[in-house]
Amino acid sequence: MAAPGRVFGSRRAGVLAHVTSLPGAGLIDDDARCFVDFLAAAGFSVWQTLPLGPVNESLSPYQSDSAFAGNVALVGERRHADQDYEAFQEANRYWLEDFALYRALRGRYDAPWYRWPPELRDRNADAITAARNELRDAMDAERRAQHRFFAAWRELKAYANAAGIHVFGDLPLFAAHDSADVWCHRELFCIDEAGGMTETAGAPPDAFAADGQDWGCPQYRWDNRAAEGFRWWTERLKVQAGRFDLLRIDHFRGLRETWAIPAGAATARQGHWKEVPGDAWFGAVQAALGPYAFVAEDLGYITPDVHALRRRLGLPGMHVLQFAFEGDPHSTHLPHNHEANGVVYTGTHDNNTTLGWWQALDETSRSRAMQYLDYPGEAMPWPLVHAALASVCELAVLPLQDCLGLDADARMNTPGTVQGNWHWRCPPGALDEQLAQKLRELLALYGRTD
């Protein structure tokens, strides 16, 4: 795999904040540009966001009805983008027509695709042709909405890049069951004749969930994906590479082996590992994209062969300081075990805020952290912020909540739960000049400004 691109090679710092968490309305608009201005003023050169696909009622950016489309709810209603519409359609022909029809049919039946009339569920050629004719206007509205999103994001990314900010995206490994992707490419997923899932994806028991996690997404049929040259993947990554300067591969270990849970299992504990052709996958991606910067999300239960795959591909891994003080001096999350080719976080979108983590931490772990951090006089989260910025990792990323010193009320997501997540938004006026100056001085102290 080609070495990471221009994002890596020097010490940088970034902020993790989803678009919906930005001050204001949480849209791709002037408020987002103001956030970029704040990042630049504070000395940051990376903005990490969460996936930007359409979301369902859960609001989770990891449950989307398309692995290609953008979330048009992030674009203001007054936004118009009719220029280059025909070129946009041509460039996105692989997925756009099917997505537009899926959305139009989803609106007509108000039900997931596997509950549509059988001839549409199974994509009978005559039924599909008839549906395209009947829903022509609805499909055109979906295409134009996607064009507005792509244009708005392209302009925001160009604004960020001009300010010296690299945009860091997130690539969910799996696709939602009720999605245009599964409906149109059933042969690539573990789906039965009626559209039901035969195996789902998830994770074994870990620090986040004692019974493991069942993500409710169908497992891939990797044999069929390899046979078709991984085209669905390479087309998907071409879209994402145009959207971001670098990408985090969520659940990277799933490219070496994946936790497959039989349909109907009581818990994710009943799953088992299945081997995945990760080297062949990356070979296809490299051939399609050329040099591009990826980061491997290698958290949780990681076996030596997964580490070997990451190193063989030259990808930076992740270190999370909130995981560092559980008593193992060899933990990869402890700063003395970090790698320069890595990304260090105080916490991620799945963690508590650092202040919330500290307030809930048991006394043994707290004492261990205090000793390791040399009994700092500052209040949390700043000792952990200092430790992240001091790390040898080339990239250090701070959740926006930690930059603001917020407690557990500002937590973004609690894995294994479905209520109360993805709602946090930065308070108005919080990103002021005083905070920018404080952060810039910290970043300069640790050599993370240009």
C-alpha cells in the first residue's frame, strides 16, 4: 500500500467534531466556515468529522441508507446548485440512479425494501422500468438534492483546505440492511431470498459492551466481493476520497476477520470469526485510488495478525488515552508505547468526554493515572490534553468537548444504546478568541503548529 499522503510526515493536531455538533444550526453553511476559521486561529490543521451519509430516526451517522450519498439535511434550504448537474449525474452514475429510485420507492411504501412488493423487492426488470417511469419526478428531486449536498461540501472542503485544514472523514465498514446498497447488490451480502439477513456484523464482548455488539448490518459475502473485483468498494472509496483528505477505516480488524452473528442469536456472544481477504481488498483500493491517506481504527480486541496487516499496509493506528490506565504497562494506549505512525486521541466519539470519564473513574485507575501524569495540578481534561499533544504520534486529535472542558452531559454516543445519542451541539459563543489563543499556545509548545 502506498504511504499516507501529505497529511502525515509532520506533527499536527486536529479536532473531532461532527457537522451536527457545530455551533448554530449544524449545517454546511457560514457556521461551518466560522468553525474552520476557529481551527486555523487555534493552530489546528485537521478537522475530523463522522460519516456524512443520510441518517435514519436514530440519527446515527453509522446507520445510513447509502454508502455513497450525502445527508441533504445538512444543507440549508436556500442552497441552490444547478450548475454542472449533468456532469454530476454522469460522474456518479454507478450509484446515483439506484439510490434515487430506492428513495422514491421508500417514500411511496414507507417501509424497508425487503417489505416492498416482491417484484420490486427482487428488482424484477419490468417492475423496475415501470417504477422509474412512474417516479421520474421524485427521482429527479433526489438527484438534485444530492447534487446540492456534493456542491456544498465541495465548497466547504475547499474553504478548509485554503485555510490549511485537512478534512478527516470516517468510513463505516458495513452497510445498513435497509439501504440502496443492499437492495441493489444483494449477491454481495448475507441475505436470503426474502431479503432477510442470514448473518449480521458486530463485535465480541469488550470494554464497551459485556455481551458484545450486534450492529444489525448484514455480513458481506467476501467471496462474491473478490470475484467482482471489489468494484462496489472501489466506487464507494472514489466518492469518499473526493469528499475527504484522509479516511479512518472504522472497525479495521474487519478487513482481516469479522465477527459474524447468526440471524436470531440472543446476543453477539454467539458470533464467530470469519476470515476476510484484506490484502486483496487493499490491492484493489490502491489500484483504484493511487496514494491516499488512511487511518486504521484498531481498537478493541486486536490479534497479532491484524496488527501485522496494518503495519504491512503502512497505516497509522489509533491510541486512546482514556484506555491507557487499566493496569497494563504494555498497553498500546500508554504514551510510552505510542508509535510515531499513529493517531492519538484523548477519547473518541464513542467515549465519554474526558472530564466525564475522570469523574466516573474508579479510584485505582485514577491513582494510576495521577501517578503516570506526575500528579498534575491542572483539572481534567487538560492533563490528558497535554499528554495527547506530547505524544510521539504525528497526529493528535482532541474531541471538541475536551477543548471546551465539558462533562458527561456533552457525550456524543454510548455504544450499545439507542437513546440519547448524537445530539450534542457546541454552545453558541464557546469558540472565542481566548480559547483559540490558549489552544494555539499548547499546540506550539508541543510542535504541532505549522
